[in-house]
Amino acid sequence: MDQARYYPGVFDVNNLSMQLASNLQLRAYQAQWFGSGNQMMVQVRKGGDASKMFGMQAALTVMLTQHPTGLLVTIGQQRWLDKAAVAGIGVVGAAFFLWPLLIPAAVGAVRQSSLPGEVLGLLDTLVLQQNPMAFPSPVPTFLMPQVQMVYQTPPAPSPTVIPQMLCPACHQMNNTGATYCQHCGTALDDSASAAQTPTIVATPPPPPVMPPPPAPRPAPVKQTAPATTRVSRTALPTERVSAPIVPAGPTGVFTLPSGRRVPMVTAEAIVGRGNPDGTDAVEVDMTTETEQTTVSRRHARITRAGADFEIEDLNSANQTMLNNEQLAPGRRYALRKGDVVEFGKVKCTFSVQEK
């Protein structure tokens, strides 16, 4: 099961689902979508009923959920649903009947493995068309239980216990209420034979099978980013109150070597590296870049000065370069459109986008 999150921003989940299904249909897939409000479901498959019998049908279910932290996307292997039936019970009710299915044939397994990547690639394009400021990131650890609830296996139904009675002649069990023994034909009740009183033995229901107690979950281990080799200098303090969202004015954008664009949507932004588990987050996170180990945890600070921007090196281990000139730590420099900034060995381009 694959997950992703797009933020920041609020997304039109219904429009995204319709565009995703339409584009997949143009690629010769069968696609359908349904849902309402902030949660939509898109199902994708290739192949008909005959190929499904031999394990060569690829079928995925994509759940799109608008969450306060962004757009949550979950992709899992599911069975194809009747859209007319699902419309009557809704997406939340239909999720109860969805559980992962195994694909026995090798051909189906190969085709299935290529679908999630193709769907996520197409979804990246559609999300950026709707919100150019959004970018994908892993689903935070605290949201994983909510994402996985959609794909839980439904509980097995409890067995039905039918009371039985013992035949006094052949000593075989018969259903309660039977007039004659189904094994030897002996009368079992008073209306069939007044002289013969059957002995009714009620079989108690079997004791319920209690599931084993769940194994204790290990305490989560806080993941930390790789250490940065620093020179013997004292780092400048970077503790600050969360910066408010800037309501107006131009937006500064950093274009990273990987092609990712990071907008400056706050009055102050820290450039550096956060932990993989989502803690100690920074506004401009370099953990996905190739040369990320040359960037300090708190490398530099970007601040707004009216309609302009300023950059300040926070006594980083591998320095900050602005247009091939090294910045003195603790001093602010003007940051203009088209400037090339190097944080360690990560070279970025700064641009300004008018609102």
C-alpha cells in the first residue's frame, strides 16, 4: 500500500478524482470514481472478466481525502466495485467491504506493480495544475492509523449453532424439531409414538474463541537526520515563534537541484534539514537532495523586509554562498530575483512570484 501527502493548500477532491479517472481512461484503463465531500474513491483496472480468472487483471483503489494537514492519498490493491451499489451506501460504507487481494499469476503481479507509480506520477501533475505551491511528502507517522483504517479486513461472521437431539435407537444426532430420525427412522416425538419418549439432548454452543492479546507495540524510535561535520564555531540561536502566514506581497520561491520548488509563504523561513519522522521540521528542507549531508540542520534564515527578501547564514558548517560570494555569519544580505544561493554543495535559484 502506497501513501503520499500534498501540502500546503486546500484541494478540490472531486475535480481531482474526475481528472485522474479521465486521464487513466485515455491510457486504455477502466476507471470509475465516486464519493462526496472531502473523500473520493477512484478505482482503476485493466482487463476483463476472462483475464481476471487467470490472475492477469490489474485493479487499484485510490483514496483522496482532504485533511487539515493537506491532501492524503492512499493506493491499495482492491476488488472492483459495482458503482451503482456503492452509490447507495457511500464511500465510508463501501470501505468496510474493501480488503487487499492477492494476485496469483506472475503477469498480474508485474502489471500491478507498475500501476501505483503510474497513478502517482499522473496525480503529481494534476495536483500541481490545481495548486502550484503544493509538493508531495511522506505521510506523517501520527496520520498512519487514520490512513490504514480504510484497508482493515472485516471481522469473520460468528458460526450459527443449531440445537440437536439424540436418537434413542441409533444414538445419532438429529436437528431439534424432527419427527423421525434421519438415520434409522425411529419416531422422535410424542405425536409420532406415544409409547416412545425421546431423550432430547441439547448441545451447548461451543465457547467463544478469544483472539490472542495483541503483541505490545515497540516504542517508536525517533529518527534523526545524518550529522553534519562542523568547524569549531558557535552556532547562532535560531529559536523563534512560528511565523504568521504573509497575507499579501510577492512570494519568494527556491528551485532546488531536484526540480522541487519551495515557496516562502511565511515572514521567516529556516533552510536546513528536518528529521525523517517529521520532527524538527524546517520550511526549506534539503533532506531529499543528493548533497543533503553538506547542509547544516539550521543552515540559513530567509526573512521578508517589506516587499524584499534577506538571507542570513546561521554559522553553518559548510558556509553559504550568494552569487559565488561567501556570506559572513550573522549578517543579513539582500536576496533578489535570479540570485544563485549555495547551501553547502546544494545550489538553488531564487525567484520572486507576484500574487
